[in-house]
Amino acid sequence: DGGITQSPKYLFRKEGQNVTLSCEQNLNHDAMYWYRQDPGQGLRLIYYSQIVNDFQKGDIAEGYSVSREKKESFPLTVTSAQKNPTAFYLCASSPRDSSAKNIQYFGAGTRLSVL
Amino acid sequence: AQSVTQLDSQVPVFEEAPVELRCNYSSSVSVYLFWYVQYPNQGLQLLLKYLSGSTLVKGINGFEAEFNKSQTSFHLRKPSVHISDTAEYFCAVSELNTGFQKLVFGTGTRLLVSP
């Protein structure tokens, strides 16, 4: 089945540790996104990538890093510089060159907690 | 920059009753509008979208929404809700431009359907 796979579903981070969240899609979409969801705050954009080997900061990029070496993959690293990483992280993708380019499709999310 | 307001953080309703979830947006240019649904510990699923054409948009699970440009609203409605409609609903807006199509989300409305 085509879709977006996020792993792991649950992740725990120790103080001072970097952790990486995986996002893989087989929809052949060019654009990919990472959002952070906190209760009562909706979704906030962390990073996005419109094409392989290119990505831009979103609204809350501090303490996060990404890479886009393959079209299918857009991993997010939560670094030790992110002082409040506990949240639900959602990955999304969208086609770049079609009338549907504004429609984003979401993975099932990763819940990150601090030990 | 665009913004989205969902004034109701929670809407309780009895099963088989009608419901309306309100969404207002702010933008200086034309927009695309979306409603997404999120079930507990899951990603977001697209309910419906307004890209162009008829202002009354029908989506999945019996939901519909009406785009009102003069009132800058895109309220979501369902004539008769089911217990299974209990979820969080997010309104989102994307501005029409030639660059990156940023999606801005509201803070969400939790629909609680009781027997």
C-alpha cells in the first residue's frame, strides 16, 4: 500500500542525547514536511523539503536538523539543543507538480518523551 | 501572512444531533482551505478541501463545509453525528502563490459525541 511510514511510534530521549525520527514515503511525492504537535497548539512546521538535497527551516527549526538524501526519506534529528522536545511529531508529503500539490498526506506520528 | 482561528476548543454533542465546527481565516490573497481529522494517537486524515469552484464542498464520512469569502469562513458541518466521529478536527489554509505552499493550521476542535 502507498503511504507514509513513521518510526518508531514511541521514542524516549535521555538528557543531552540526540535522537532521530524516521519518515519514509512511497507515494513518489517531491515535497516532505515535519510538524510538531503540542496540546492546544495545533501543528507547527519544523522543516520542509521541496526536492532532494534541499530543505528549508520552518517556524520552529531551532534544536532540530534534517537531511534529504533520497526522495523517499526525510529523517528528523532532535538535538540536545532542543530543551523541550516532548511532543507528537508528524511527517507529511505532497506532490509538487500537479493540481493536488497543496494537499498534504500524513504519517501516523512519533510520540517523543524525555526520560 | 495567513492565520486560522478555531474558536471552539471542544464541542460536546449527542449522537445523531447535527454539528458545526467553526473556522475563520485571515489572508491578504486567495487561499485553499482544508479540514483534517485526527483520531487519538494517529496522524491527520484529509476530510475535505476547497481549491476552487463550488463553495459547498462534500467530504468523507458525511461531512461538508461551505467557503464564505466575504466572512472569511470555512465551517464544517454534519447533519447527524456518530460516536465514531469523536476526534480532533483541524482547519488549515494555504495561500495561492507560485512558491512553496505553506499549510497553516488552526489549534483544533475536539468533537465529543456521547450516546
